[in-house]
Amino acid sequence: MTYSFHDLVGAYEALGLAAGDTVLATGNLGRLMAFEEPGKEAVLAAHLRALTDIIGPHGTLVVPTASTDLCNTDTPFDLLMTPTHLGPFCEYVRTQPGALRSFHPFVSYAALGTDAAEITQNVSRHAFGMETPEDRLVRRNAWHISIGLHSRFTTATNHHVEMVMGVPYRYVREYEHPVVREGEVRRELFYLHVRYMAADVERDYNARIFERFEPDHPLRRAAVGRGTLYAYRIGEFFSFMTKALAEDIYLWTHRPPKPDIYRSLM
């Protein structure tokens, strides 16, 4: 079952996207199966064109461009050259003329459009938290669009909320990593919110989070090809999750860790 560019535009519009919107898009385009035109370039270009046609010249398209594979290596991060491991569409947007990327060697975002600079430039050296791209997407109540995968598998706002709410199973770790600035390699400090590996925390890929989120905030869905597009508002998700973590600080986990585990880590 193939899908056309017309089908694609209709599906994105059915999610509620409109002119002037800020959209964070990610996922797995392969889950939609065959596009009407053969070739990887054709399908990537079609999704980019569909999204940018809908949001128009006053909208902004954002994609995650993480390169966490650089962590604990001496491979320099190059803002323009370092690829993302988050799939062909994110890499395709990152390499478009005019795309801007936030400066963090492990967790970055690329953007096209009117607010691209405001979202990606002069950001914190933390991956998540205040004045990171996620924080700026929350403040804009941007759309999160997940292509072919349920949103619980593609969201990163949960980690932003974990940072804001200070979950006890994570701590801020400092990394000195080589980066390219003005053609020269230099070592700079950056920060990740990482798990205590001895904390016996088992993740459930956001199953419990979305079980609580969806009854009052149903995901928008649109079928296209053999797959589905999913959407929600990032600001609404942030508001929900901060309140949810205030009630259950271990909501991200499959189960709470063993009692008193953190005392042994002090």
C-alpha cells in the first residue's frame, strides 16, 4: 500500500498542524512503508515539504539531532559535520540549507524556520533543563510529531521534566569533551543528567507515563500508508508530567528502586 504526497499533507493536517506552528518531528518513516516515488531522497523530501508547506514561512520545524555515541570518546563534536544517530529524517533536516543546530556534543536539536535561532542558539550546556531547546519548545507549546512510532517511544520531554523535578535516580555529570570552534579543536565542559547505574532502576519506555497522560490528553492520530502519525502538545505534556512526578517521583520507572539505595551511593 503506497501513499502519496497528497495523502501525507492530509495526514499532517488531520493532526491539527497549521500555519505558524512550531513542530518537533521525529520517528521512523519506514513504518509507513512505500511512498509513491521510489528512493530515500524522495520520501525524505516529501515529509519535509509537507511539514514546511503546512506551517508556512512563519512556522518552525525542529528535529532532535543527538550524537550520544560521542559520549566517553575523544571524537570532537563538529556542529556542522557531526551526524545524528536518530534516523534519516532528522539527519536530512539537519543538513538542509539554513538549518541551525544547538551546541551540545551529545544532545542537540536542529531547526528550520522563523524561530530557529531562538530555539537553538545560546543554549545551556546542560542537555535538559532551563534554557535548553526542550525548555524553549515547552514555552512555545510546540507540537511533538512522531512518525510511525507511538509517542512514548520518541519523546524526550520526559527527561527534561526529570531534570526540572530533580528525580532521585539521576544526577548531573560533567563531561570535558573536544569540540570544534572556529576551525580549532578545544576541550569544553558539558553536562548530562544520567542515572545512578547501581540504583536498580528499570525503565518501561514511558508506558506508565502515557497510560496516565492519554485519558485526559488523547494523542492525535492520522493514518498514512501502512502506519500512523501521532501528535501532542509539548507544553501540555510538560504541565501534566510535572504534576504527575510530584505525585509519583518514580513514574518514569517500571518500579521503584530498592529501599535506601541512594544512601549507599553517597
